[in-house]
Amino acid sequence: MKEERVPVLVMVGGFLGAGKTTLILKAAQVLSARGLRVAAILNDQDAGLVDTRFAGAQSVQAEEVAGGCFCCRFSDLVDAADRLRVHNPDVIFAEPVGSCIDISATVVRPLKALHRDQLRVAPLTVLVDPRLAAEVMDGRAGEDVSYLFRNQLEEADILCAGKCDAGPALEMDVDYRLSARTGAGVEEWLDEVLSGRRVAGARRLTVDYGRYAEAEAALGWLNLHAGLQLRHPLSPAMVAGPLLDELDTSLTAAGIRIAHLKVFDESAAGYVKASVCGNGVEPEPDGDLLADAETAHELVINLRAEGEPAALRAIVEAALKNIPGAVTIRHIGAFRPAAPNPQHR
Ligand SMILES: Nc1nc2c(ncn2[C@@H]2O[C@H](COP(=O)(O)OP(=O)(O)OP(=O)(O)O)[C@@H](O)[C@H]2O)c(=O)[nH]1
Ligand SMILES: [Mg+2]
């Protein structure tokens, strides 16, 4: 009888904006070129993810676990992996929410213990943005962000410094230095993470869940999905670019620090995704910047920032009013993440 293949599940953690999705999509390209089938599971506190749309736009089979982090939605993660079986994936990447910690104890180890027939769990990779690491190390980052960041570092089975194509190098001992944008170091990391040489979930944290909940709740969260019927045809870049600029300007004027602001706009002619991980940062958009102008668009905004959810919502709604045409909101959620309550620990 033919033995059924068990896909490898590769969890890629790291703070909001570290570059997890970009790395997963680059890794998917590398593995596809090696003849492997790749899928991804994205995760968020709410539905309507830019990351899922971005993965889909790049033809990566993607599932979404929404309404809580993987630890609180452990069964949904297992179900999502199960649904992907019809695509017969060799590798499934899973991206936990960027504010999530204690993944080793609440996700990696329970998956290994309870689901080894369905999945081979790879070591937990944690990706670090050198710019945020520098802010944490010299005290410029807030206490809550620093708390989450340091815990994520602590539980990494494999620690990677990302974005090595941009900015100063990270002054920290890491296993790999890579760039998801250029692909530098990605093959080496993949070879290690898929080799089965390292133990998955070897580093277990001791977490004070009261402190963890407080740190996560310091961030305001907003997810929006809207349909646009423009008065005059515009390309996705002509919608997403000015919108991102306006949101950045308004958030900065309100004194709200951006952790990660992502905009995805799609029409029949193509898509554009642009995001910034700080105020006043110039975005480097992905997608089809020269797509033809169209009147019907689908717009998704994901904003994580150190501000009141009501303030985030008011700023986003004001920006939508400046879009020249009719905006139909299909989903909007603005909240602070609820206290984590893992299914397994
Ligand atoms: N220069 C450079 N930029 C990168 C690289 N990887 C990601 N980025 C940029 O960093 C930003 C965040 O990248 P994402 O991949 O969305 O980060 P993430 O960790 O998935 O973010 P969340 O889903 O919000 O937690 C985007 O604007 C990316 O284009 C890289 O290797 N080099
Ligand atoms: Mg992401």
C-alpha cells in the first residue's frame, strides 16, 4: 500500500511587520521551483486579511484562521491544515499573529503531541526586523512592544534577522540573516528548517498571561473590506497610494504610532499591496503598478497601531470619504485584542 505523505508545517513567527508573509511567499517561490507543492495558513484576531489576498494573488493556496491567534484557535488551525490536504501540499507555512507569544507551548508542542499523523512540525522560526530590534535594545520602543518582542526571541528554535537588504545590520546573534525581498539567505534557512535536524518547540517560555494580555491590548486593531465603485476609472496603485499616504498623515497628526498599516486594492486589471511599519515611512508597493484603470475595486485595509480603536476607525472612515465614488463596507472591525486563552498549554 502506498504510504500517505505527511506535509511539513513550518511556523514563521515574529513581530508585526517583521516580514513573515513576504518570507513565506518568497519561500513558496523557491520551493515551487524545486517541484514542491506549498500552501499557507494566515492568522489574525479578525477576518479580512491583506496577507491572505496577497498570497492568493501570488497563486499560493491559502487558508485563514480568524477571530483569535493560533493558540486560542488551535482546532481551527488543525481544520485549516486538513482542508489544504486536497491540494496535497508538501509544505504548509503558518503565520501566527505578530503580537502572539508562547507559540512553542501552545501550538508547536500540542501539534507534535496530538497530530503527528497529519503533520510533521518544523522548528519554530522567529523573524526579526533589525529596525525594531534596535528600537527595543536602545529603549525607543514602548514597554509592551518590547515585552512581546523579547518573548518571541526567547522561544525561537531558529532565529532569523530579516530585511538584510535594507538598513543597518542587526547587532544580535542569530542563526540566519536573510532578505525575503532579494531572496538572500532564504535557501539556507529553508534547508535547515526542513531538514528535521533541530527539535521543534525546544524552547518553552514561562509566561505571565496577565502581563501578556496587557501588552497585546496596548495595540489597536482595525480590519476593513470594502467594495468601491469609482466615478472615474483608476488603477489599484492610484487608489492604494494616496489612501496609504492619507492614513499615514492622519495617524501621525493624531500622535498614533503605526505598528503595521497594510492596504490591498484589486480590480479586474490587477492588484497592488502596500504597507508601512512606521509613521512617515515610504512604502515599496508590490503587484501590478501599471494595471489599467477600472471603476470596480475591492479594498482591504489592516491597521495595527498604538491608538484607541475608535480613533483608528474614525481616521479610516474619514479617508474612505475622500475616495471619489461609492464605498460599500463589507466588513469593519476595530478593537483591542482580547486576552489570550490557549486551548492547550
Ligand atoms: N527591504 C525589505 N523589506 C521587506 C522585506 N521583507 C518584508 N519587507 C517589507 O516589510 C513590510 C512588512 O512585511 P510583511 O511580510 O507584511 O510583514 P509581516 O511580518 O507578515 O507583518 P504582519 O502580518 O503585520 O505581522 C512590507 O512593507 C514588506 O514589503 C525584506 O526582506 N526587505
Ligand atoms: Mg503578515
